[in-house]
Amino acid sequence: MSGEPVGQGRDIPGVIAPPPLIALLAVLVGIGLDWLLPAYVLSVLLSLGVRVFLAVVLIGGGAWLAIAAERGFARAGTEVKPWKPSTALVTTGVFQWLRNPMYVGATAMLAGFAIGFASDWTLVTTVGFALAVHFGVVRREERYLEIKFGNAYRSYVLRVPRYGWPPSGAR
């Protein structure tokens, strides 16, 4: 760590884009590709009932994670938006099990949407969303939080997995 703030000398992580915008892009590209190059894989492999069930579980679980994380940030009085300064390190609630519940939740909701609407390409672009968020948001946030909160953040990283797996101690 160089000690330099990540956001070009400012107290921000310097994320590539707001994660909801990245998610919207994944949905729009997925739907566009479904229209241009329909694959029909999900609609052939999974019945409507199974797709609806999986969609409800994934969207519901993802929303629960995101809302629980947002409430944790509100209780701590820190900013939810990753392009704004953090004022507190939140390590309680859902954050005691995974460091990035909002991004895990968003990924689950995207997958649920894709499965529910049999949008094969949106399921594929969900992988792109996850990679963009990992490298363009999460990794930048991690550098920022380590600089801002030092040993408290490093200790947290050793105890709590990034996305709920692998078990603690893995970056």
C-alpha cells in the first residue's frame, strides 16, 4: 500500500461507475442480446414454475441482503454510495458474515431476474456484472478502506470473507 488515497487524492474509493448503473447495463445488454440472438436455454431447461420459484428465492434473498446492508450503513451513519466518502467501518449485522452483501444481493437479484424471465443472455451478462463490480468497485473500495481504516479493516478482512466464501482468512 502506497498510502495514497485511491480517488486521485480525494477521500473516495474511485469506483468505475455506480453499481446500479452497471446492473442496468447488464440487463439492457442481456435483453438486447436475447432479442438479437435468442437462445431459449432457460425456457427449455426449466419449467415456468421452477423459473418463478428460483426467481422469487434469488430476488427475495438478494433484496434482503441489500436492504440489511443498507440499514447497517444507516445505523452507522456512513454513506451507502461507494463513490462518496466512508465515515465508519461497518462490521456488524450482515457484515459479520460477508463483506459485500449489497453486491452479492445485486448479483442474486440479476440472476433471479434472468431466470424468472428466461433471459439467457442476462444470465450471461450477470457474470460480466459480477466481474465489473469485483474489479471496478470492490477491489477499489478495499484499497480505500484499508488506507482509511488501517488495521481495523485488515483485521476485518481476516475474519470475514469477501462474498461469503471461502471461509475467513482469504482475501
